[in-house]
Amino acid sequence: MVLRMSRLLLTTLRDDPADAETTSHKLLVRAGYVRRSSAGVWSWLPLGKRVLDNVSRIVREEMDAIGGQEVLLPALLPRAAYEATGRAAEYGDLLFRLKDRKGTDYVLGPTHEEIFTQLVKDQVTSYKDLPVILYQIQTKYRDEARPRSGVLRGREFLMKDAYSFDTTDEGLAEAYRLHREAYRRIFQRLGLDFRIVSAVSGAMGGSASEEFLAPAAAGEDTFADCPACGYAANTEAVTFTAPAAPADAGPDPVLQELDTPGTPTIETLAAHLGVPASATLKNLLVTIDGELTAVGVPGDRDVDLGKLAEHLAPAVVALATAEDFAARPDLVRGYVGPQGLGIRYFADPRVAPGTGWITGANKPGRHAAGVVCGRDFTVDRYLDVVTVRPGDPCPRCGAGLRLDRAIEIGHIFQLGRKYADAFRLDVLGRDGKPVRVTMGSYGIGVSRAVAALAEQTADARGLCWPAEVAPADVHVIAAGKAAQTELAALAVDALHTAGRRVLYDDRPGVSPGVKFTDAELLGVPVLLTAGRRAPEGVVELRDRRTGAREELPLAAALARLTG
Ligand code: ATP
Ligand code: MG
């Protein structure tokens, strides 16, 4: 393969796109790999398509190696299937919905558990046909609320989704293990730095699940990691054991109301009263399947909405809106307290019976002190919902946890029988009786992996691809003069004949300086330049990552690159 830049559909940009915040977004656009079509919807241009295809190829090879069978299902799917499992409601606005000309409801597939379950029900009748692993590499659609960060979070994106079908729990455990190993190999080959962490299952349902996270500042996930015992989990999945209730807090404090004008936040309140935030009780109003509920946590803590949603799944959890408050004048925004509250009250276990708090007085500008749990208010349900902080105790060994940002690049689930139950997916068992099938589902963000790689490998000068995913093996630069072009052409031919993928900067009238800057931006691992010493047959080899350079005769350079 030889890509000639004189003919390549490629425009590199000197400046970052105005709306870009993350490195991958900036560089993939500047290097002409992708181009924005609409919010969260991207076109892949020639170089980008090559990287995307390389990622797909590696994924495909490793999925085939564990016996996965590749299929391609539609993206346009009947909504009824997602109604049958309740996921249409769970996904809510995330789901792209449409109707055909007859008025039948469709969705654009966000992930395909339902459709694969139906396919297997239609195709498989006996335990003898199982286990089976099916996968596809396909475009998915999710109407993400914040489609920022370029292809890291698209509304249309490429996913590898795989599904395993077994008759026994042991079979499912084995399919899960196979995928976990395949994923390790895939991400190793891609050259990604990754961690495997415990995860929550979210809208997918089911029990055991782990995420593959690529540590990166641009990541939207946070994971906790224990330096002492190696425990690692998405912060949404970190569970605390309830702290013991205080042994004896002394005589019960007297409940008193305080005048605290202009203190709608914990910070303003704590400053006004001169108390630590941990002495106050923060009450967050949410709706759970539409029902207003207050959630109480110590004032120095935050509510992790992901954790809350996970506890209450499949119920839909959302922050209370201005309209919700408008409909309930008794709920005073910024001054809510659990005492005498006319709605459900959930709380963190730290809000234990007998503990006393400073909290809202349910009157504008007023708070109450000495509000005692069990005496002045009751908790309808205790839930572990606080956001994890650095230094919080590791649930396994108690040492202080570290927190890091990361990009979720893969997610594997032991679904169990949730989807098989919804569609009554049974096969004939060994004893002639029907057995319910058990399933796993396994996703990789293929387009996201390209961005994650860019995040982890780019430097100040541009992209810097690992060899297996790079759009070419060698970037050949002809500095401009006749002798240089001649030598470069020789190099290109020889590399091509040896099966190397070559990106050839043969653009006439472009200065060597511009060619170098572009080469560094594009990020092909090796640069071969026919420059100053071309008349003697000497070229320069440069390692894009380390910057190390060496001048050597063309034959020696070719031997190095094709050996
Ligand atoms: P996130 O928490 O980032 O929204 P998710 O947990 O909803 O992702 P899954 O349903 O687990 O995603 O999908 C499997 C994989 O697909 C994810 O691990 C991720 O790599 C990828 N993915 C999910 N949403 C997007 C998106 N909007 N753009 C690109 N890739 C995505
Ligand atoms: Mg996930």
C-alpha cells in the first residue's frame, strides 16, 4: 500500500477546532482523521478509516480466536423488543426513536441484547447447539446528553458487541473468562494502557460485570484503586460498609432554628456558622420513576447519581427540576430539611439513628440545628450513595483508596437469564426437558478506542500511533529537490514491494518544514526522509515517538525497515 499525499483527501489544520477540549478531539480533527458532521456524529476520512479498520481487525482476530462467530444485524430495530425488556424506558431519551410510513415504532440500536436473544431463539433449539458466541462490529446510536470530546463520546459510534449463550452457569463463567482474556489481548495489541475494574451493570442488568478502563485525564469515568491490596473498581461500584453508629453522642441536642440568610449551599452555610461541612446534612431532591424523593448525605459528601440509579434500577432516577420545585412550594430550594418533610427520605448510612445535624429548616433563609435522626426525622431507606473520595477506606482491606480518571473502552457482563426470561429463550436439555438459556454480553468501543489511544500516546507535536494501529508503517518524505525525490521514490517502491504500508509525502511545492510538521502531527511511527545527503544515497530515519534519528545509506535503512 502506498498513500500519496499529493492525492490524499487530507487537510491538516494548524489550529485546534474552537469547540475541542480534549487532546484526541483536537488532534484527530487537526490531523484530518475525522470530521464533524453534526453534534456527536463523525465522518472518518482516509487516514482515520485506516486506524479504525486496524482496531476492528485486531478485535476481529481475537474474537475469532475464542470461537466467536461474526454476524451483522440491523441497526434499525423494532421498538417492541426494547419495550419487552423495559429498556426503552430505562434508556429514555438516550434512545433514538422513529416511525416507519405505516406508523410502526422503531429505534436505532444502542446495543443489541434483545435482538440477539430473539435471533438465537429463532435459530437454536437444542443444548447440542450451545454454547455459542456471536459478535458484530456495528454502528450504534445513543442520543447522548453531552456528545463532547469528539469520537470519545459520539451519538453514532462503532462498537464491537458480543453475546454468549449457554445452558449452565459454569458455561457462562467460561464464556466470560474467554472474553476477559480476549479483551486483555486486544488492548495489549492496541498498545493501550488499561485496567480491569469492577463495575456496575447499569441499564444492561445482570450480575457480575467488569470494565476495561484506559487511564487518561480526558476520561469521564473515575476509578478507585487500592495501593495496598490491588482492589480496583469504578467509583460507582465501590461499596462502603456502614460506619458504626456513634457510641454515645452525649445528651440529645435541642432542636433550634437559626437565621441564616443567603446560605443556600453547604459552603455558604458552613462559613456563615463557622462549622465544618461534615456537621451539616445535605439533602438532594431527585425523582425516582417520577416520585419526588430527598436523599440525605453528610454535607462534606456528594450524592453519586450513578450509584443511586444502580441501587434503584430499573427505576429511572433524575435530578429534580425547576418544575418539580414549582409544583411543591413546601420544598424550599437550598433550605430543605428532613424534619416534617412531606416526601420520601433516603439517606447514607452515616446519617445513623442518634446522629444530630445542622440542616435546612424548610423556610427560606433558615436552617435548623440539633436535628436528630430517629427523633426529628426518620429515614425510609438507607443506601450507599456517597461519592468516593481519595483516602476513603478500601472495601477489601481498609487502606486509603486512590482515584484516577479513565476512559471506558470495554465492558463485560454476566447477564444471566434476564433477557432469556423476557423472551422465554429455552432449548431442549440433555434430559429432554426445556432449559432456560443464560447469557453474557461484551462490548468494546471501537471508535472510542481510537480516541483513547490518541489520548494516551499523543505528545506536544501530534499523534503518535503504536505500530499495529498506525495508518502506515513508514512515512516517507521527499524534501523537494530532484535527487531527493528520486531517492524517496526508490525507498517507496522497495518498501511497498516488501509489503510495508507507506504514506508518501510527494506534495510538490510544499516546504520540508511543513512536511515535517505534518508528519509529526499525523503520527506514523517511522519517518524516512530523503534530504540533504540524498545525492550520496543517504536517508534519515526518525522514530516518531523518541525523536531518535540516524543517517544511513538507503539499503541499510530498507534492511532495517523490512527485516
Ligand atoms: P458510558 O458510561 O461511557 O456512557 P456505557 O457504559 O453506557 O458507556 P456500554 O453500554 O457498556 O457503554 O457500551 C459498551 C462500550 O461502548 C463502552 O465500554 C464504550 O467503550 C463504548 N461506548 C458507549 N457509549 C459510547 C459513545 N457514546 N461513544 C463512543 N463509544 C461508546
Ligand atoms: Mg459500560
